[in-house]
Amino acid sequence: MTRKKAKEIGLEVWGYLRDNPEIDLKTSLPTAIYEKIEHMPGHCPLCAVFGMGCEKGGFACPLENERHCRDYWLWDEAKSNAGRKKYAGKIYDAINAWEV
């Protein structure tokens, strides 16, 4: 997968999760979106490109740094729609700012 395609899919996934914060698991995404990430490590297009934990690319992944990976775990553990919306938005913004 190219970095451009990973960015495109990442924006689709996290934009949907930001706009639909009642969804608390990636497996609950609409089928058409989930099928794009279903077989990727961590169900993440960026992990598909960089490897989980960025073992392939140092800290080149826009989510693999002190702040953004933490935002993923905060989204995953959020107990409210407001929390999921907030952290999905931060992840979306980080991917969107990534210059491929």
C-alpha cells in the first residue's frame, strides 16, 4: 500500500469515527469502510505502511509519537461519545496534516 492510499483510508476511517462517536469499535464501522482495514495490522492503514510500533520506519508514522498514539488509546478507552469524538478528531487532524 502506498502512503497516499494509507492517508486516504485513514482519513475515511477516522473522519467517520469522529462524525459517528457512538461507534466504539472499528469492527462496528460500516462494512464498506471496515473491509478496507479488516486484514491490516491493528486495523490501521498506517500500520500497514509503517508496521505496528513503526518498526519499519522509525517515527515516520504521523500517529507514532508521544501525543497521537496516546490519542488512539484514549479514543479506544473513551466511555463517552464526546471523548471518542475528541480523540478521533485529533487522529483525523494528525493524518490530514501528514505530508505524504
